[in-house]
Amino acid sequence: MLEFGEAVGSTGGTGTKPVTCSGEQPEKTPAKAADEPGRVSGAQLCAALHRPDLAALLDTPGELAKNANGGGSTFKPVGSDKETHTPSAEVEFETYTVHLTASYDRLPVATSAALLGDGTPLQTVLGRPAAFYSDRTLSISFRLDGSKAQSRPGVPARVLMVARDASDGGDSFELTLWRADGAVPDDAVLLRVAGQVLPTVPGWAAAG
């Protein structure tokens, strides 16, 4: 899991100027995907995630967002010539960072959970199949002398996958949460954020 870069309007952790969603680069979207109904962009995900009460939902009221980003990328699954679009958004606070991704890999949550899940049974979140799993951020360090960057595992993260529709017909949203102090995030906090954020994602109600 890669952490996003800086956003325009960053508070730097001590300022009071609110940040707004920004994209570092134009979003990469396959031409066909852009025309498919129900697809969302990274900008739309950021608009849903970067809500005024997000810090309160994280149980850290009063914290201001340091960065807010929305963007997207494409990749080709192994054995396929078709590009898959993966829009995502991220909001960073002093205590928490929240990352939201829309996955259009056509995999049901039940299938993904069997590969990534922590062994717990599927849950129902907002009327749709869902599952938790654990992950880690990726920490990348750059040296001022221009030598090769180094990467290493970062802090632990918890991820909640929620199916795009109640029938779990494929595709999902992933909400990821990690703490700056390296403590394991509480699943209850992740559920609380998901319960408020996901219904505001464009097309959520129609997909249900």
C-alpha cells in the first residue's frame, strides 16, 4: 500500500487553513471504463471521504486534515490484456490516515476475503457483504545524496472491504485506516467511518 504525496493547502500539522481535495496528476482512466455507469473517480471518492466530521468519526475531534488527495491508476491483471481502473482517495490527520479505494476487478468480496481475510466470517455492512483484513503501509525513504530510495514495511493498517452491491456480484470498496503512532486501528472506528462515508459515494444507492 503506497501513501499519497502532499496536497495543495497542507496545514503542515500546525496551521489552521483547511485543505481541499487535490490531485497530483491527471487521473489515468481507460476510455471504456470512463463511460461505464456506476464508475467513480478519485476526485469523487475524495469529496465523499473529506467530510467536515471525519475527525469526529475517527474519535479525534478538533484535528484538522493535513493532506487530502484523490487520483487513480490503471493496471493489467495477470493473464489479461484489459486495463483495470483503480480510483482512490486519502485524507491524512495527525493521528490517523484514511484511504478509500474503488476496486473494479470483478472479484466478489467473498472471494477476496478467502485470499486476504483474517479468517473471520463475512459480515454485513450497510446491507452488503463485507470483510476485514490486516495490511501494512509501505514506507519509502529518499537520501539527499541522490542514492537509491529504500522501502520497508510501515505501520499496521486495517482494511474493510465492502461489496459494491448486495448480491456480491463483483467489485468492491476498500476503506483502510492506519495510525501515525503504529498502534493497530480499532475496527469499530473503521465501521463508523464506513457507515457515514460509503453511502455518499456517487452511485452507491443505485448499486444496492
